[in-house]
Amino acid sequence: AGGGSLVVAHRESSVPFSYLNAEKKPIGYAVDLCLKIAEAVRKKTGMKNMAVEFVQVTPANRIGMIEEGKADMECGSTTNNAERRQKVAFTIPHYITGARLMVRADSKVDRLEDLDGKKLVSTKGTTPLKAAEQANRERLLRITIVEAPDHARAVEMVEKGEADAFVMDDVLLFGLAANRPNPAGLKVVGKFLTTEPLAIMLPKNDVEFKKVVDDEMRRLI
């Protein structure tokens, strides 16, 4: 932790886990967990006044921020998988979800196969994007896959007809839709494309820090 504070990475629009409220303050389920963990770190280190500093990350830069030591924990909606574990560590998953499709309410699309010759959006640097690209290649589906910089922009693309569907963790899709001006204009469809165990991301080789985090997560569970 830089300068005696604990640096917590958060997201902008990963509702309900990690997002900004109207006052632009980071809130959400993962953020709450991280604040509990910060309290445990204060107790363990005896640094009662250790401040929590927030830094906003995107799906594209979140892993690098932890890997390079610019943040101590990433409290977002990040999937723990083998590829990522080569660079970072994870604590116990706080939520298990899976990727499904968000489409407009009047859409006939119900599964990935229905997007043959159509446009699918996902967010840059995410596991559902990778899964969609792989399925597209392997099943020769002829889907045009486009990358959005963040979840909010991807939803907007579906609303405006710039994309036919948005593939993302379904819990995020429901949260995002609920916050739109017209939630009824969108629906979440299809079977799970993936399984996503969401977890708090930690630096790779800090064994002591990881133990404090894991112990507190077990206690909270």
C-alpha cells in the first residue's frame, strides 16, 4: 500500500457490485466487502487510521493496475480464471454468475446462433467477449463482434440499434437495465454461455495480505 493508505480499485458501471452513485462515490456489494477487508487490515497491522484511497479502473486496465502495484485490491466484477491467475491472485468468489444476452424487448434473438450475420457487442477486456469470439470462430456463426469501452456504452448501443445484443454476466445486465430511462425496453435472454466466479483481485505474491483478506472473506461468508 502506497504511503500508508490502502488503494482500492473500483468500477464505474458494474451495477450492483461496483459503481458510482449520484455523488460520484464508489458503492456496491464488492465495494462494501472491500471496506470490511480494509477494516480487517487495519486491525491486523495495528494501523487504526489507515485511509482507503479509491482509484477507478476499466475492464481493460484493471489487471495491470493490480499487477503493477498501483492498487492493493480490485473490488469490481472480475472473473477468477486460470489465465488471469498467472498475473494476479484472487480471494474467495463473492458471486457466481454467467454470461447471457441483453437485447431490445422486441427482439427475436434468444441465443447466440440467432445472431448469425448480426452485430454483438461486449466490453473490451472481459471474459464474455473472449467466449463470444471463441464460439463465433468455432461454430462459424458469422457474427460481427464489436468492443465497447464500458458496460454503459454497450447497453446504449443495444438501445440505439447499433448492436443487436450485448453479451455480459447476466447479473450485470439486470443491474444495468434497471438503471436505464426505459428498463422495459430491454430483456435478458438465452442460456448461460459461460460460468463466471466473480472475486476480489489481489497482488500475486503477497501471501500475508492474501491470508488477511481470505480470513475476513470466510468470516463474512
